[in-house]
Amino acid sequence: MVVLKDETASLRSSDDIVKVRRIVREWAVSLGFSLVDQTKVVTAASELARNVIDYGGGGDFRIEALNNDSRRGLRLTFSDEGPGIVDLEQAMKDGFTTGGGLGLGLGGAKRLVNEFLIDSKPGRGTTVVIVRWKNL
């Protein structure tokens, strides 16, 4: 797998969520993603960016364009140094929330992408990596 290009951004406020949505959409368009696939990856990115700000106290975002023989993809990494997630299994269930939301963030984001990896330790923060592929 080859990383074609990458970009990073800080996640500190709701303005940064808008910025992430714009960046992800632009990159998805440049890779030839369908409108449906653009919408899926932008929605997942929006949910994860919001989690970094709302629950992680802010953090970082990285986007990478990937080339892997017969497909191209976007790999997005969201990381924070917040309180972490005590029970990952419970946090992935629809309806679970520690805030006032609907509890669809992590599980919903996972369903919108092809690859989903989460690493979280209480007191050490959370990192979520997602990949959306497009066959060539």
C-alpha cells in the first residue's frame, strides 16, 4: 500500500468539524468516490471529529490518500488525549451515550466505512482509524 498524500488538522471547535467535512469531501471527490461513498466517509468523519472535541477535549485529525493495486482509498485518523473509553464494547453499541446525543457515533461510523480500528485506554485517550476504499 502506498500513501499518495496526507494532511493534518487540529480539532478544537465546531468550526474544525466543518473544516474536516470539507477536506474529506474534497479528497473523496479527487479520488473519484461516488456521491454515496463521499457521503458515507464525510458522515463518519463528522461523527468522529465531534467525538474528539466533545469527549476527548480536542485532538488531531489526519487524512491520507491510499493506493493499493486495484483500489484507492482514504484513511482517516482521529486522536485525542482525553479520558479514554472504559468499556469499548458498550461504547460501540447503538444507543449508548455518555452525553446528550443519540448514541450512534462509533457504531454508526463503523458501518459507514470498510475498515475501523479503535484504540482507547482510560486516562490515555482514544485513537480511531477508518478507511473507505474505492475499486478502480
